Amino acid sequence: MLKEMKPGRRYFVINIDEPYAKAIYKVLKKGQMAKRTKKAWPEGDISFETWIKKTFWEMDE
């Protein structure tokens, strides 16, 4: 998910090529979508693969 990094918050970053990336995506999506706001998960109910294509579109070029 593409969101603005907010000052004062702590973040961690993973490489989408890691074997556990898809599992982490599913957990994040489920938690964010449970908030029931468009802002929480603006991409909607999309798969990991679709999210990669939409988020990292320059990889297809």
C-alpha cells in the first residue's frame, strides 16, 4: 500500500521478493480493511500480485 510516511511513527520495510512477503501483505490488508475506511486500504480487495503490478508498475517496463 502506498501511504505517506508520517513523522513520529516507526515503520519497517520488507522486500517484496522475500518468500514471506505475500503472507505479510495478506495480514496487512486484512487489518487495514477491517478499519472500513477507503483511506485505510485505498487499493481495495486486490491480490498480492495485482497490488505489485499497480504499485510497482515501472517493473513491467
